[in-house]
Amino acid sequence: MTNATPDALRTIELPISGMDCTECTQHVQQALCALPGVEQAQVYLSSEKAVVRYDPVQVDMSTFRKAVEGAGYILSLPLRTVELKIAGMDCTECTEHVQHALAGLRGVEEAQVYLSSEKALIRYDPTQIDFSAFHQAVEKAGYSIDSEGTAQEEISAFPSLGSFTRPILTLFALVLGIVLLVVIVGEWLGWMKRVTDLIPWYVGWALVLLAGSPIFLNVIKAALRRQVISHTLMSLGVVAALVVGQWPTAAVVVFFMHVGNFAENFTTERSRHALKHLTSMTPKTARLERDGNEIEVPIGEVQPGEVVIVRPGEAIPVDGLVLMGQATINQAALTGEAMPVEVSEGSQVYAATIATLGSLRLRTTHVGADTTFGRVIKMVEEAEAHRADVQRLADRFSAYFLPVVAAIAALTLLISRNPLATASVLVVACSCSLALATPVAMLASIGAAAKRGMLIKGGKYLETLARADVVLLDKTGTVTVGEPQIADVIATSQMGKNEVLQLAASAERYSEHPLAEAVREKARKLRLPLLSAEQFEAIPGQGIRVCVDGSQLAVGNTRLIPSGRDQAETAALEAQGKTLLFVERDGELVGLLAASDTVRPEMPEALAHLRRYGVKHIEMLTGDNEQVAAALAEQLGIGYQANLLPEDKIRLVKEYQAKGHTVVMVGDGVNDAPALAQADVGMAMGVAGTDVAMDAAHMALMRNDWRLVPEVFAIAHRTMRVVKMNIGFTALYNVVGLSLAAFGVLPPILAAAAQSLPDLGILANSARLLRAGQKLQNNRERV
């Protein structure tokens, strides 16, 4: 903990390698939190990083590195590559001088200097050295860095994993082949005994210790930190085999420990695949227009307000507004929708989308982590912090598992006096599979869903969604298309229709409500100029008040303007399912506007699928009047509540929760933010580019497509089935394996081979979730 003021604290992301389960993240988090000057540390398995809030006066990068390495892991800061233009070199000896000066700097891994192109290519650790050190080293060698030369920088790429099928099948074949070889050749034909007789015991011991030294060192380091890791018990099993003179058995156990390590790393890496795929889609450079010239710079150098040039076929590097040009944009990276959209002057575009046709000039609004795509990645990274209850249960069980196994091993030795049976008990136990059973499935689903435009903020929301039985829906923008059109304008005084519309549009000029946009659009079509508006006041659930051209105007529903109920046209228009806006000037009702909206065409089919996933009650919540709500609800075959204020929606959510229901609230994420937050699962639709919506909801759907709602329900149910299968398989394996080992039926060699199977089984089962990006109609399941 630190006593520094909040303004003095900094936040840093540290890439951590070597973590393969939630137990590992806890070790790293404890090590970092124990440092003086660290206020908070959160470690994420999926993105292999720690986010630390700290006081830079009390702690630095070297301290972080020592703490992480002391916990048994690696602070693997990505190396950067920079290209510098060097002036003054005219011979090979000059390049050697510059290269020697750069390579000798602390933090520089490699430096290559080229005479022909007059440049230096440097790979370095940015936490240990900065650009000023390069300048000083080159100048000290007698040369200079050309400031007009472009410096290009990029982060070292992560290694490719290759395909899933081939490695996993190869691993299965390898394990099976070794087991058959050892059992048939080693045991049945007596080769194990023959090898023991031929090779002196001290040679065998040396081979075992050499082969297992990396694992044994980790076990010893953990023991010094008073920690018991998954390989602790297996290492005791190796020691037991050596003590009774079975060093070939110990060697085979060590081999399978390495196989198990590979299986665990491969399993965890596959769960990160979707996230890393998302991260790899982030543009690294941008083409800026500066002083009339086009220059390409690293994305980190772009500032909001700068003009970015996007050519045909390029990825858009920033969020921004189109200043000039037209293009066809592929937004699949952001929304998961393959159908491209057309953009032109005034359109909003987003980072990581691709201009397949056409070119654009953009005014930058957001860069890097602040872009919509950057926020998507951050949300997926941080999703594991919201663990499902079943995952917390598995974590607690894992903490007690190793002591229980140690007790079983002690009883086995005490009762049977068989050290090899005791070794088998220690070797066959698999605690990592328990720790991996839930997070691997959750991370696979969350990452795959993100690629389809569905952001899920944590495994606990998937678990909650899988048992949801009540779905509440906002009307405007959720049930309906959200693009109402003014169908009728009626004057109720001496004022003409166009004058009523002009007053209403002028009053609504600063409102963000969809009905306000419909009023403004109607005025634009009739070329009606807007009057100046002052003292704008929005009244949630009712309407607005504003001063226009010296008059006090009110535009809203009958809660704001009760006299609207007395109009003869009101009942007839509401019976048609239209939403009414009344216009009042200086206390006098001067007219009304009737807006019509259409139900989203995919709604009926989507609602039918929701009921297949255990949803017993679906209800529409709206601030509209009874007649409009009834017409829509009857069309969809659902219940409704009308004339609601925002606080009424929260009250209804709480009422359902008090009756024991698990409530999902689906809305647009802006005016429904309180209800979304109150619901067990708040689901915001069409939130691309909307910061408030992405923050308010527990799940965010990046496009307005109701087919995504049953699809995310399907993902939740599928994920929980996989999680339960993983936990069941792991529990059954451990019960059977420990029983056979304790009774002497399972020799240490087979116990070691069997120990790696749960991880492979979990991987094979969870890998099905990586295909969650398929269209709903292609993966319908019976629930």
C-alpha cells in the first residue's frame, strides 16, 4: 500500500508469461500487491498481463521484474524495433563503431547498422532505455541521428500456434505410443528391469535429475515461498521411485510431466487465441496529413483532431468523422457483420474496420485504447475478473485438493507399505485440470463471441444468462427499429401545420431521442429553418421544455402536457399504434405530431428462440401510452407495461428479482442505463461508438440485430454445458485414478501418462466453443 496522493499514482500494464491457470494469477497478484508503493494489482490469465496502480517514487520496473520472477514467472516485456537514420558514416569501420556503441547500451538486445542505407535497426527493451540514450551513444561514437529520417517502430509479434487439430492429435498419438512402448516393451518384455541392471543407479539418477531440473527448480522455488504447485506431488512421486531403485520409472514420470506442461500451455494458449486474433487486427500505423504532406507514423503518435488519410484496402487506424470521400467499409472486425456499409462526409467510422473500396479523409476523435475497438479488446481482457460462481467453487476446491491427495498418499504408504503405490497416488493427481476446467471454456466463449460483435464482460454473466427466466425489453430502438418517422402533423389552433412542425423541430434541435431526430428530419424534408433555442431542459420519460423565439415551448407526451388527452384525434391515432408528441406554446396546446415506427423484422423469430432457452416471461417496458404499447405487444405475443418513467423500469426489475426470477434487461444502453445495471444481466444493443452503453451493460451487442440475443443465450447454455462436462470429467478422472493408484492397480508409469489426459480432454471439449461465431441458423441446439 502507498501513501502517495491519487494524482501521483500511475497505472502500467506488465506482460507476464508462464501462467497457465488461475492459481498462477493469484501467485503473481500476491507478489505484486506485497510491494511497497503498489496500491492495486489485477492479473489476467487470458491476456497474460498484470495491470498495476503504483507510486513511481517507491517502485520501478526492476522491482516489478524481481517480484514476478520471485513468484516463479517471467515479466516478458515485448521488445520493440526502431529504425534510425545515421548521418556521417562513410566506411565499414564507421558502421562497426556505431554498432558497438548501440549494442553496448543496457536494454538493447540487438543492433544492426547498414552503410548502404545509412540506418541502424535496433531491438530493445523500452523499459530500460529510451530514444535519448540512442542519440547520446551515436553522438559519442562521432556520428549523429538524422532527425528528418523516419523512425518506424513495431512490437515483436507473438509466435503462431498453428492449427488446433494437428497438434492435439499428435500429442494424443505421442502419449498413446509412449504408453504402449513402455507397457509392452518395458514391462511385459522385461526391458525396464534389464535397463535397471545394466545402467548404474547413479547414472540413472543423474539422467532423471537433469531431465527434470527445470520442473524441480520450480517446485523448490515454490516451496521456499511456502507454495504447493501441481508438480509438487509428482516430484515427490519421482523421489519415491528413485528411493526404491526404480529410476527408469522416475524417468518416464519426468517425461510425462513435460508432456503435461505442454498440454497445459497449449490448452491455455488456445483459450487466448480469439483475444490475440482481435489484438492482431489493431492497426499499428496511420497516414496523417501534416503541413500539406502525407506522413506515416506509429499509431501512438496520432492525436485527436488530426486528419488521417485512408486509402482503398487499408484498415482505418482511428475512430473519426469523415471529412471528405466515400468508401465501402467492412465492419466485421467490430460488429461481426460481414455486410459492408457505405460511408460519406459526416459519417462516423471506427478503428480496425477496412475501407474495401474508396478513400477517406478523417478527423480523429479517438485513438488507441480509447477507440471503440480498443475498448472491445479491453473489455474482453478484463472479462475474467468477473468470475462465474462455478469457477470460484472450482478454485476453492483446487486449494484443498493437493492436501487431500497428500493425505491419501500418506494413508496408502501407512496401510499398504507400498512406496510405488504411494508414488502412483502422488503422480496421478491432476489439480491443474480443475483450475482450467472453467476459465478455459469461459475465455474461449467470450473471445469467440467478441469476434461476432457480442461483448460479454465476464463468465459470471454467461452463467447467469444460462439460468435467466425473465426478459424485459425497452421499446424504442430495441423492439422497434428506432428510426420513427413523423406520419401526421395536426394543428389545434390558428397556427399552420408547418409552423407547428417548425416550432417542434426547433425545440428538439438539441435532443438525442429518436423521436426528436424524426421531428428534425421531417422539418429538413420540408426545408423549414430551425429557430434559435435556449434554456433547454430534458425531462426523462416526459419530453422537453425550451425557450424558442421568446416563447416557452413544451414538447412531449400527456404526462408533460395533460391537455393532449382531450383532443379528438388522440384516441384514433393511438389506436393505430402511433406515438404522439404534443406541442404547447406559452401554456396553450398548438398542435400534435404522430410518429410511427416499425417492429424489427427479426423479432418474432428471435423471441421464439428465446423461449427455447428457458425464458418463461417476456415483457416490453415503454414510456408510451397504453394503446401504442398494446398494439406492439399483441403483434409480438408478449406482455407489456406502459406509461413508465426510468425509475419505474428499475422498480419492475427489482420486483421480478424479489420474486426469485433471474432478469435480463435488453435496451439501447443510454436512457436505460439504470435498468440495465440493476438487472442480473443488462444487455445493450447497437452500442458501436457509444461509450455510455458499453459501460452500463453487462453484455453489449455491437449491432442492432435481434438474432444476436438468442445467439448469446445459446452461447451461455453451451458454455455451461461444456463447463459442467469439464468439471465432471476431471472429478471422475481423479476419483478413479486415485482409487486405482491407492490399491496398487495403477503403476507409476501409467499414472504419469494418465496425468496429462485431463488437460487434453478439457482442451478438446472446450475447443468446440471456439466455433461459437457461426450463424445462429447453423448452430441451433436443442435445450
